[in-house]
Amino acid sequence: MTAKTTTSLSSSPAIREAKPVPKVGFVSLGCPKALVDSERIITKLRAEGYQVAPDYAGADVVVVNTCGFLDSAKQESLDAIGEALAENGRVIVTGCMGVEEGRIREVHPGVLSVTGPHQYEQVVSAVHDAVPPLHDPYLDLVPPEGLHLTPRHYAYLKISEGCNNRCTFCIIPSIRGDLASRPANHVMGEAERLVKAGVKELLVISQDTSAYGLDIRYAESTWKGAPLKAKFLDLSRALGELGVWTRLHYVYPYPHVDDVIPLMAEGKILPYLDIPFQHASPRVLKAMRRPAHQEKTAERIANWRKVCPDLAVRSTFIVGFPGETEEDFSFLLDWLREAKLNRVGCFKYEAVSGAKANELEGAVAEEVKEERWHRFMAVQQEVSREILAARVGTTIDVIVDEVDEDGATGRSKWDAPEIDGSVFLNGEPSLKPGDIVKARVDVADDYDLWATVAEKP
């Protein structure tokens, strides 16, 4: 499972005026990987002279980048398409739900075009058909690092597409295909351009980050005059030399992940691993067909923390998977107490059209899923409260995300944007987004910290 991010346009009652420069609106739904797809499309269009409209009324056409992971996400995508049609009338659809063109056109026959995920050229071509470019491309219309929908001080760095795993609850491989890794020098080139543009934090993403390079046999490419293998460890080591925060997401716990922990202990990359465990019961994990699941995962996490005591592990879990018994669920709760994960998300199992898990016996009643979800979150709340309470009185690094008249809001190195906790720096309106400060933790609650700045940049 992945956390969901949503970037949407605002409605405006203003009448759309004809503009000399064509403008395109974007609604980007789903995970950070989809957000990167939107950024690439925007970058291409901006290079051709298009502008990005801030609202529906100012757009000549609207691109809706959909999510198709869960049925609820598909419904949200259909609702977003409907809103864009109602507010603007000229809509191009792309993204994961785009593979279900028939369903989209059945609900919204007025859309101009429908394409699937990472089909950038087809989307750009559809925009050309709807609103021809004003003139030929000029490279100086777009910065070298491309255009991004995230704040300037952090950016997602996608290292591969697709996935070779066949988890029974997931349809991502049927939507995005098998693993397709980028050459290591291409990844590093993009990362370096981002850093030169002022990015302070790189969030490494893919569908299966620790499988990076497997499909291209860990091919070497030349970076800075030396060979660089397309391997998880080699890429992590190279990114660690850029001098910015580097955060690893969607890491399956294959054995070679152990080799990256020393880089975290050395401060080369952030002491943070986002691992989608999904469950702890061996029986449920087998039914899920999860890769790299082990019965001694909690022990392995403890060993990682011996190497890197500051390590934070975040994860996501599914409760109510078909066949999950009370014994399986109790096993999960006990495991959660033992593993003491820093950040955790939990989903109630939802049958996804086309997923193999739909064929499994032992469907769990909705009221049982709900009850288990609440019990799960209560246990994790206790764990989180204990971990954060231990931070009080310590001095930590905080990257600033937002500033207003009351002060600043940021994150520690143990927290990713959008999905994890915050650090509140009250009374610090002079800070700027992207500043990294040292702060003394004064107060902690179940999920967030309050701190006083001890050293400014």
C-alpha cells in the first residue's frame, strides 16, 4: 500500500478569458510516483510555451492524472474528472485508472482523451490537439531540473517504474508493468540538477526501490568519470555524496537492505526506511504473496538499530485480509509492540477489481475490519507516544516546510512530508521554507513534536 497525495485545482466563478499563451490545468491524484508523472508532463508542456493554470476558469484544458489502486481511489478519480468537466468542460485523462478507458468514457463520455500511466508523449499530443502550442519550444522556458508540484526545498526522485512482485491484493503490475529501472547516471544527473536548484531533500521512490537495477542486470554507467552500477547500495552511496537529505521510500526488506544501514549510521543518507510490511502473521503474508517476508523481521529491525540507533522505520499494514483470523490479528498486534515502528499507516482490506485476493476464501466482515483497525491504531498510538516522549530534551535537526506569522512548521529526519509527523517551531516567523535548523524538543504528543530553535542556519 502507498499513502495517497492529492493536488487539485480550485474552482473559480470568474469567466475564462482568451489568453495569448495556452494554459493547462492539472489535477494530480494518488501516490508520489503519479506526482512525478505529472511533473514530467508539466515540464514538457512548459518547455513548449504552455503555462500552468491555477484554477479551472483560467485553463484552456485540464489534465486529470488518475489513481486506480483501490476502488475507492477509482471513484475519487471519476469524481475529479466530473468536477473538471463541470468547471471547465475540456478534460484529458491519464494515469493508472486510464487503463479502464471504457469505464471512464461510460461515466464521462465528454472527455477528450484517455491514456494510461507514464504515457507522457500521448498526453502531450492530446494537449496539442486540444490547445495547439503557441510557438516552437525554447529551452529557457523551463529550468534544468524541470517543473515540480512539491515545494522548492524537496523533490521526489523516481528511480524505476513498475514491479516484478505479484502480491495478491495489488494490481499495480497490470497497470504499470514490470520493473523498469533507469540508468544510474540518469538518476544521478536528475538528482544533481535538483540539488543545484536548491532542493534540500530528495525522496527516493519507485514501486520496489530495493529491487532497483535487477531488470537491467545492475548495468554500469559512467558518472563523474567513474563507473556506477545500477544497484540499491551503489545508488544510495552516490546520492549520499550530494550533501542533502536523502530519504528511501517503498523498500522491500530483501537481505541486501542490511548493507545500506551503515550509510545511515555515517549520516550519508537519512536514518529512515519506508517498508510496506502489510502484515506480520506468516500465514497472512503467504496468502498475500509478499516478497522477502520473514518470521524474524522484528529481530532484524532490532539488529538494524544496533548499527544505526537513530533509525526510524515507517510502514503500512492491511487488516481484514481474506482469511485473517483473530489469532493472526493478535499476532500482528504483538509484533507491532515488539518491533516499535516509528510511523505506521493502516488500511482496512478493500477488494480491488482484478486482484487475485478476491478469489480467496474467508472474507472478513466490515464491522470486524473496523474493530480491528481501531485496535491496531490504538496499539500503534501507544508505541508512537513512547518513542516521541524519549525525544523531549534532545536537540534534533528540523527542515522547515511552512512559515506564517505564528512561527514555522517542519519535520525531523525521521518524518517524510505529507505522511508522517510535524515539528512545530512557535515564535519563529523569520525562518524560510528549506531552512534546516537545530531545535530542542520541549513537548511531544502521540504524533508530533514542539521545539525551540537552538541554532539557525
